[in-house]
Amino acid sequence: MGYRVLATQTRREDAMSLAFKVFALSDLGLQREGNEDSGLVSSNLVAVADGMGGHAGGEVASTIAITALTSPQINENSLLTITKEIDLAILNRSNAQPELAGMGTTLTALHLNKDSVELLHVGDSRCYAFTGGKLNQLSHDHTVMQELIDQGRITPDEAVNHPQRSLLTHALMGDSGIEPVIQIYPVKLGDQFLLCSDGLTAVLSDFEIAKIIKKYSGQDLVENLVTETKTKGAPDNVTVIWAEIVLEEDASSTALIGAARA
């Protein structure tokens, strides 16, 4: 079901504001003892963070990243500085609790600002647009495999079962030094977006994901995506957020999912 109400910013006096209507699910999967994924849904911001690190460090790191995005003052400028705030918070927590040293998280966030969306991306959690029956990846994986693909040294098919397919080149770990680039895309009423952790994309191909999107809608859509990963073993936590551009009267309220909800 969608989370309801909460208004977004006004576009113009003679036009209705756009907002997100969101359907989301974060699942443990079949082989993990704890959920290290966190997520945020709201009327103008959706985000996924996939944590890593032993002794519950992944849960802590992803929660730090997601809760940093709950500030009501989030805008394009603050998105550019939010990774530094998250890094500092992770560093301070690691120093206070040495058993959490080495923890980190990915972060993929989509912010709706009037008639455009702003994408912040670190790591391999993904953001897609679903347009014209096609799934288009907007984020670019920060992984060793993606670098090798970009260099033409391996093919995407060869990367699927590669032993280093999950090795990240960028993550928020307290000292990442990342200078994020915000990608901006125009939007209109009815546009649709998918954000997910790699617990989904490491198991299902884009073709398989698109097939499910075409068959289901709303909460049934996200539940069937998660169910299909379980059919194929679900070795990792799985977090799926489906966001539709609607008028503000149908917007979602703010909610945390996954580890951040605890």
C-alpha cells in the first residue's frame, strides 16, 4: 500500500505541485541473519542505503545515511554536502565504538524538486526510470566490475558471475572523500522510478525486473520483485522502492524502512 498525504513544495500558483507516491519493501532475504539495508520514503525524497561491516556495523552505517536525509531542509545544495555529514557521523560512531570500525554504506537518493528529480548516488544500489515500457538505469555502479566493463576488458555477461562482482570502488565509510555529482532529470505526471539495493539486481536481470513491472502495480509490484529474488535464493537483503510522480493530494508521507525503522 502507498503511504499517504504530506504536501510538497508549490510549483506555481497556477499549477498543482508534483509529489511521490511510494510503495516499498525491505526484506531480510534467505541467507542473512540481519537486515543491513535501510530506506526512506516521503513525498519528495526516496532513498536506499546498503550497509556493510561486521558486528551490526552495516545496519548502523545505513541507518546513519538514511536518517541524515530526514531533515526537512533537504535540497540540491544540501544533497551535495550530505555525504560529508554522513562520513563524519560514521567516523565519529566508529571512533566511539571501535567494534564498528570498517563499517560503511552505499547511498542512492532521488529528490523531487518542482518539475525535476535530483539523483545522488554512491555505490551499487541503483536508480532506474521506467519509461515507455523500458527500464533505464540512471545511476552508474561504483564497482570494480563496472570499471572493467567501461574499459572494455570484460562484458556485462562476464561480470554477472565474476567473484569480484560486488567489490565497490566508492562507499561512505567515514573517510571516503567523495565529491558527489548530482544528476538532474526533468519529470512529469505519471513518471515512474525504481530504487533498489543490489540484493535485487545481483539476482534478477533488468529484463526480469521489467517483466515484473509490466505485470504488477503498486505494492504487488514490490512484493513480487522480492518474492522472485527469494525464488532464486535471495543471498542478500533486498530493498525495493517504487516511486510514481503524482499530484500532491496523492502524495506519500514520510516513513523509514529496513534497519533504519528499528
